Amino acid sequence: MESLFLLGQSLTRPPSICRDYPPGFAFFEYALSNNPITTRLLRSDWLDEKCLALLPDSDNEPSNSCIEFQRITVIVSDVVLFAGAYFATSAMKRLGEYRCGRAPLTTFFLVVSNPGLFLLDHIHFQYNGMMLGMLLISIGCLVRGSELGPSTVASQRWELSGAACYAFLLSMKHLYVILAPLYLVYLFRRHCFVSTGTDDGGIQLRFSISRLACLAFVTLASFLGPFVPFLVQNDPVDQIVQIMTRLFPFDRGLVHDYWAGNLWALYLFIGKIMAFVLRKLPLPSGAKDKLRVIIPFPVPSPRIVAVCMLIGLIPVIRQAWAVGTWSHTRSQISNPGKFFIHGVVFSSLSGFMLGYHVHEKAIMTAIVPMTLVAANTRNTARYFRMNMFGVFGLLPLLYRPNELPLKTFVYISWIFGTAVALERVAGYQTVMQFADKMCLVFLGVVFVFMEIIHPLVFGKTFEFLPLMLTSITCSVGLIWLWGEETEELLQSSGKSSWR
Amino acid sequence: MRALAAATFSFAILLRIIIGFHPHSGQDDYQGPTVGIASNPVKYGGDYEAQRHWMEVTLHLPISEWYYHDLQYWGLDYPPLTAYVSWACGWVAHNVGSRFDGNRPPDTCAVADGEECSETPGSSDGLVELKDLVALNSSRWGFEGRAGKMYMRITVLVLDICVYMTAVWTIAKRLVPPTNDEASMPGYFTTSQQQRTWLVLTALCQPAIVLIDHGHFQYNTVSLGLALWSFHYMTLEDSRTTSFYGPVIGSVLFSLALNFKQMELYHAPAVFAYLLGRCFRHGSERRTIGVQTTIKFFSLGVAVMWQGMFFRLSSVYHDSMYLKSCRKVANIWCALSVKPFSIRNRIPQDMLPIAALGLTLLLILPICGMLFRAGERKQSVGDDLKILLWGASGTALAFFLASFQVHEKGILIALAPLSMLALDAPRFVSFFSVVATWSLWPLLVIDQLQSPYFCSIMIYTCIESLMKVQIQSTDNDECIIKFLAPVSVVVMIVLHLLEFLVDPPQSLPDLYPVLWSIAGCGLFSLLYLMILAAVWALLQQQDYHKIRKGGRNTVGVPAALAMSLLLLSMPEPIAPLVVMMSRTKGSKLNAHAFESVPDLELTPSLLSRAAEPLPWEVARAKEKTPVLDLSSARDLSSTLSLAEGAAEEGRSDENPSREFLEPWMDGTLWKSTELALSSLGIDTRQALDRAPQLLRLPTEQVVQAAAFVLDFCNSSTKLIRLDPTLLCYDVLDLEHGLGQYLPNMMFRGNATQAAVSVRTQLALSPTMALAVVKMGIDGGMEERRVSRALGSAGQASGKATQTIVHETGRTYRGFKKTKDGKSSLG
């Protein structure tokens, strides 16, 4: 997969304009542009100065070698993804999650050859692979930690390193803040409590302040580390405020330009339909005026969205508390690590569904951890569907006509390759059931309409139609999966044997 | 299975699409790092521009002008089929473009590459460009817009899918035929499915072919695919209809391939030789003369075409093109024109083409001869195709090495048939394709295809090594390649590094291309020899198969021969296993004979014959009666003779009385024996005829003996048929004789070897085998008798021993006397 990169056609983003990322990422970029290799390349003629210089918007057409350089950095940074995938799959293997012998290898390949990452990182240009690799490392650490009882030293170390890893990831990209409640509650209950046996054989949990201090120190150190250089500037408060406003731009609107397929897209879509119906409906004008107050639906403010998101996260918080509690008992029904992965998937799905101004790529945060449990027969079909809808939503990112065959065949070869691979590890007809086939046919129809029929028939009129259709299709599919994942989450935590 | 095939093909297509995003030959008129942006006043760009230009020419001009129009600017120099295909592509482009001509915006910026135009998602403006792409004359000098390039790439891709991929799929299905269990177990992939998938994947991801067609831009896959289709049809199963139509359709397809690209001539000698051989093939069914003449006609047509083209090409050898393109190619003439040899100065210019012709003929002759033999004989189906594939790539490689005016891309002709043989010789094929791609490097540098070069080689190596992990293949002639491959890969990498790091010295600016050419030439020569060896081995193997196949047709006897031959070639531990397996199979096969045994008529003569004592019975009886009471004997010689005589007389006296007493006389014993024997596949009547004593021997004993003999002879009844008296022996005697005495006497105690050699002997000369077996049994019985006798005799007195010694000495002297007399007589 590494070689499938140099598609010098799409426009890159020079580092100078990537300023809506947290400080950690800024330092990553700094390291990319100020290291011996880059300096050497700059000294030789291969890489021109213009590539890394601050440029005005009018003149930022990158040269070929510049594009090549940037793409190579993405490929090199993908090493983190490879390492993370390897680490997490081997952790899951230790857990006994995989029954089939070739499942770990298949899972590894599914993670690293994910079409979404390929489209986003290597064609659209982003560093998602690296971030998700760090997330996978963090998950892998927690899974390793969950193997043993919570009071063992090895388990504590794994949990601490997992938390540190996540904190560092958060300082690189704030998209992952949606996972914070899960990490917080799970680690608080599992790591910061010590179990002591009672007289009648039960278990009493006692809060340990020293453990909390340890955890807080490690986490904050790795999270706040990148902020320190900004704090020692002349105007620390202004710097932080500036960073925060860049990170959380609430003035950009509820949905992203491309309408990521989430709940808000569906909400707005229904609102528009209602408005359209209202306009056509032969109603008395008085009634119309009354209805106009709520139709089209009011656009929720960021505050309301935040509240919705918190509500959406309540199940995972509750289950994380419960799991953190019963993981202290000896008689574990299922492993807390497995729950944790489902928790990550659910949290990211909730964030994607309810977040403010969500980008389509946020779905990758759900898909990639889901891959780790895809080889389990219970989850295979769901993983397949989630990928099917999620990646379909990413296809409009490649909008040029000459990228049409590319994205089509990336999608098709992924579908068949994954179907073959999963059937071998999870048994026959776990994927590509009747429902999946119907979904694929429907997606195919939508795709043909938006890529071929629409431009040929409508031309420039109804330009919003293809994108809206895509996002509505994806949002319906993903809401269905969201529901399924909620059910899975509630089941996976098991029943508490703690009293 | 469908999902597996779809995944394979879509991956191959994806690879092609991705490589298609890279620069094509002569993009922006870039002509390589030494030349840079060329400012040739006559021509622009490379093969891409040529193909585009042909579309334009064929679309807008009448047929009569196609081959005459402005030859200076990429004149059409491919055979007519290419021109027709160009016309079709041009026609489609023109019509699609015209459809959007109406709403063309006044100032289109679609031509400017890489610039952010007013394009919006899903915009169809780009398609207007297609009309300009094929506009006459105005489109010259580099029409390389995004949509135009996409369209050109898509034409290659579509033709590739339609012709080459289907051909690969068909041949893969031929080489790895579907087994019966494929349909019954969905979701689980059988070995044949896996093998076929890997074969298709490796064949479709051949880096050289993909890079040249989808990177450099050419339509090689069309001609290669047509050639593969023709190979498929030529070697179709030899039934009455296909033996006629197969070669005919194959010849037509091959002519089409020739008509698309004259480079297919490299395959022509192989095809010609094979078809010629087919003309002389005498099948079991009589073929009419008409069929033969038709096939001859087609094959000769191909041959004539080939020769005509060959001489036509030889007349243009003196072109300046030769001098220009020769340097970089990895063939013999280029390698030999380097300084110490500098062959071009030693041989006069006029003689060079003739020398090339002679060398080419010399190199293709052995392969053609072998292909002729392959075509001439009747063989199993898959092997014919394999031989043709090997041979075709061999001749192509011979042409590439030895003929003139060769282009680097000529190696593709050898590579395409070879890539279908990835399962037979995985190491060889993968090594060949890497070397072929590597030899294209100088060309790819000019095309700016360095990164896809490295990446596609990497992908191919990954696929190919995964294949090796997944499929344990039986690769016979690996020892050379095992040594050669790592060494030459290291050489290749070192050359790459040197080229990257060290600039060539001023005096030798062409150092690296020349090094490339020499190393490539050496490797290709070795590979040519290995192909030769492979074809030869395959031909020999077919002889071997032929014997085995004939053995299966006639029941019984030759199966034993084949089996023994196989067993001889096998290592020892496997032999007993095979014996066991074949025995179970044999007993199953003969189970049906159980019922159909008619009753036996018991005649008095038979009964009397049955009552006759067997030799070993006589001996045993003799043993039981005290043969000689040495302690009481005075006249030893008389005692001996008396004792023997008395015993014999006594038994012969008893005989008539026994006739009416024995329980076996009513035939019930024989009935059960007969049933048991016939279930083992033994002809009971014949056996009884020759060994009437079977009538009275206990069933158990006979069956044990029969089973032992069958086991010993590898379940062949041949020995029993030859001498049924073997069944009359006691199984203990048989075991001792054949299991211990015979090996001890003749095979240094190695029982397996003894059994194997008896089986072999049985196939070659059954009487000899019988003699050996008999000797073993008799000898063994004698040995046991003697040992028993010695055991009893040990108790006898020293005098008796002395007497025996004395007696023996006397006998020996007498024996010696007679022997001396005989030898003096002789």
C-alpha cells in the first residue's frame, strides 16, 4: 500500500495554513521542516525554498518536488500506524479474541490498507494515519493492562502509558477529545481504586489518591508539554485564547461544507423537505405563518449541540463506570479491554453523529478501532457496513473527474478484498448477506447518479444534490449502525457481580 | 469464488489506474535527464503523442492516406489493426466531445494542467476537451489536458481488461482446472482456487507490462492478449471438433495479434513449429486430409507472413534508428559493441544483419524443434499449452537477444507467456520479471517513472513472496536460480545505488546504460538457457506421462510396471505406504467378483490330482518320521536309502485309502477358499487347474498365502497367475523365504529393497521374478528344515557327526569329480 501514493494531482496544504490544530501538531510540523534531512534536501536543489516558506495566498502553487516531499512525510509518518496496528492486534491476540489463526494478520492488513485512510492521507493529504496509529497504541496499552487484575504493577504501567499516549494524541489533534469521557471514567474507576477483600468474600473498592496523582501527573505532563512554549511567550493568555479560538471555531456552522453524514445533516435535510412541502401545501396563510416558526427547523446553537453530545455519551460513561467496577472482581464475565474498544467505537460514533461542524473524516476514529474486533463473528458484518457507509461518505472528497476511476476502484477492490478476507477469518456469509448486497446496490445507484447522471443531465443546476444525497444515505446507514453499536456496548459490559 | 476473482481483478485495475496518474512518455516534451525539455522542431513527446496523433489521423483522413500523412510527425508505423483501433478510440472521443460542444464556456481553462480552474465537483466541462484531443493538426504539439489524458488512459485500460485480462483468466483456468469440490463449499477456498487466484494476480501485476502500458503508454496488452488467446485455442483438447477448429481459431487470433503489432513476430516461430507439428500428429481417430491441409494452410500462412516480415525488417536494418536505440538494449549485439569486443567495427556493416539472422535462427531452432515434437505427439492437454507458453517465451527471448533493431520493450513479448507459468517455476518467473523490469530502467528514467518503477517492483515482490508462503509448489530446477537470483539482485541494487550516488566520468557519459545493457544481456542469456532446459524437461516429462497414461488404459499388468517405476524413483520410506494404499484400492476394485463363481465339478481325476502331496508336505512328513536313527545304524548308506524308500512306499500305500476318508472331498472347503480368493482378484479356476492341492488345503492358510503374495507383489496377481502353486505354501514359509532368506541371500538383508526389486523384475520379466521368488521360498524352507534337522542332530553322537562329515566329503568328492569331468568336456 505504501507505494500507492504519488498522485501528484491533488492540491496539498502547505504547513503554513494548518493552524487549526493543537500545539502538538505544530511541533510535529516544526520537526518535519527543521531536521537534518530536510535541511540537506533544501541545500541540494531538489527541494525548493518556496515549499517551506510562508507564502501569500495568491502564490502558493507547490512545485512537484514539494508535493513529493510532503507525501513522503505522510508515508514515513504512517510507520506509527503500522506500529500501532501491530501492537494493538498482538494485544488482542494475547487476549484470545481471535479464534482463527490468521485473524491477527488479517486484522493488521485491514487496518493499514483502509481505503478511507488511503483516500484521506495519501490523496487528499492529511496525517490521520499517524494519529490513529497513536490511538491504536493507546488502546493496545489499555488492552494489555486489562489482561491482569487492576492492582498488579504491570497492569498499572500499561494503563499509565496508555493514558499518556492518549493525552499526547489529544495535544496533536483535538478531534479525539470526544474519547476523553470514556478514558476519564474508565481509568478513574479502574486505575484509581484499589480493591480490598471484605470478610464475607466480597470486594470493597477504596479510592487511592496516590494513584490518581500519578495518573494525573503523567497525563497532564504529556498533554500540556506542547503548550509550554506558548506559555513562556510575552502574552501567555492571548496565545492560549488564540489557540482555543482556532481549535473550536464555532462560527463555521453546524455542518461541514460537504455535509458529513450525521444526525444534523438528516435534521437539516428533513427541515428543508418540510419547508419545501410547506411552500407547496395549500394551507391558509395564518397556519403557514404559525408553522414557519419551527419550519425550517431552527439551527441549534453550539451550546445545545454540546448538551446533545453529552447526552449521547451518557451510555458509554455509565458502562465505563460499571466495567471499571466489575473489572476489580476476580470473576470477570468478559474482558474489560474488549469493552473498551467498543466504548471507543461508540464514543466516536456519537461524536460524529452529534458533533458541531464535524468533518467526514471523523468516522475513521470509529472505523479503525472497530477493525480490531472485526475478526470476531459478532462484529464482522457491522464493521463491514460501517466501513461501507463511512468510506462512501469520503468519496466526494475526490471531486475531479479524472479521479473518478481511482476512487471507484479503491472502493470496489476494498469491498471485495475485505469480503474475502473476513469470510476466511470469520466464517462464510458473515459479510455480504442479503442486506449488505442491497445496501451496495443502493450505494452503487447513488454513486452512478451523482458521478455520471447528474453532471450529464443537470449540469450545473442542483449542484448541492449529489452531496446531499450522499450525506443523507450515509447518515441513515450510520445511524442504524450507531443503534446497533449501542446495543453491543450495553451487552458487552456484562452484568456486574460487584455489590 | 466470485468475490475472490472480483477482488483480484479490481486490485489489478486499481494498480493500473494509480500508475496511470504518473507522467506518460514525453509528457511536456521531457526527453530524459540528459536532454531535458526537448526542442525538436519535427516531433513532440513520445509514444503517448504518437498514439494520440494516430487517433487524429485515422479519424479525419481517408484510409488511403493513413500511412502517408506527414510521416515526419509520428507517421503511422504499426500494422492496420492498430490503425483501426485508433480510429475507434478517436471516433468515441470525437463524438463524446461533440456532445458537450454546445455549452462550452468562452474561455476554457481545462487545458492548463494542475491549475485550479473554475471546475466544480462533478463538472462535465472536461469532456469538451475530448473533441480537441482528436482535432486534426490543431491538436499537435502536446495536447495533455487532464480529461484528455484520462481518456487515453481509459482506452488502454478498457482494451487491457477486454483482451489481456480475459486471456489471463482463461489460461489460468486451463492450467489450474476447477475441481469438483469448488462449487460445493462456498466461503472456503480450495487449493485450486487459491492457486488460480495467485496465478492471475502475479500475471496481472507484472511490473514491466503494467509500467509500459499504463505508465509509458502503449497498447501492448492487446497484442499480447490476442497471442495468449491464440495459444489457448491452439492447444485445446484434442477431440474431433476442436482438433480442427482449435488451431484454426488460434491461427486467426495470432494473425490478428501480428496485425496489431509486428513485434508479435517474436512468437511466430514457436507458433509455426507447433502448428507444423500438429499437422503431422496422428491421432487415434482418423482425420481427413482436408483438415490437415487446412491446418497446414494456416500455419504456413503464419510462416510466410513471418518470413516476409523478417526480410522486410532486415532491409531497414541500416536505419539510423538502430544506431540510436541500440546502446541501451540488453541484447547480444549491444553488449558486444562495447570497447574490448566492439563487434560493430570488426564485422562489416553489411554482414551484421546476416550475422544477426543466423544467430537468431540458431537460437530459435532448438526450441522450434522441441515444439514440433510436442505438436506432433498426442499428449495430455495442459502440458501442450505449457510447452507452447515456454517455447513462445523462449523464441521471443532469442529474438530479443540476437536480432537487430530491438527495442527495450521487446522483452514484454517474452514476459507475457512466461508470467502464466508462475505456478510451475515460481522462482524463475519472478526472477525473470524482476530482471525484465530492471532492464527497462533507462527507458523509465526518460519517462519520469522512477517512483512507480520501485513501487510496482515492491508490490510484485510482496505478492510473489506471499504466494510462495501460501502455496507450497514443487519446483524442480531451482538450484541454479537459487544461487543466481540473490547474486544478481545484489548486482542490480548496487548498480542503482552507484547510478544515484556517483556521476559517470566525463570520458564515459554512457557508462550506466552500457553497464545495464551488459548485465541485462548476461542475465537474459542465462535465462534463455534455462528456458531451453525447461522446455526439454517438460518434453521428457511428457514421455514419462505417456507411459503412465497407457498403463492406466489396459487393465492390470502395466499398472504394476508404472507403480514399480514410481516406487523405484521414490525414497524408501514412502514405498510401503504406497503399497498399502494401492492394496486397499485393489481389493476394493475386485470386490464385485465376489458373487459370480460357478460351482465346480468334482471329477475323480481332479480329486486324485488334488490328493497328490506337495513337495514341501513330503519334506515335512519325512522330517516327522525319524529319518535316520544314527545311533543304531551300522551301514549308513543302506540305512539312508532304506529309510527314504520306506517312507515313500508307505505314503504311496496310504494314498488310495485316503481318497474316501478326507472331509474336503465334497468341495465345501474349496467353495469357501474360492470365494475368498476371487475376492482378492485371483483367477481361481486357472489356479486350481495348475495347483489342484488347493482343493484340500485349509481356506485360512490359502488366503493368508494369497494375501501375502499379493502384498509382496504390490497387489499384482501376475505372479499368482504365473504359478498358482505359490498359494499352496504355508504362509510362515512364504514369510520366512521372501522376508528373510531372499533378502539375506541377495540384498544384504534389506527386505524393502528385495520387495522393490522383485516388483521391478515382475514388470520387466515375470518368469525371472517367479524364479527369484521360488528360489527364495524353497531356499527358506530348506534353511529352516536344515536348522531343525541340525537341532535334532545336535543330540546325536560324535560318531554320527563324523559319519556325516565323512559322507559329505565323499559326496563332495564325487560331485567334484563329475564337475571336473564336465568342465573338461566343456
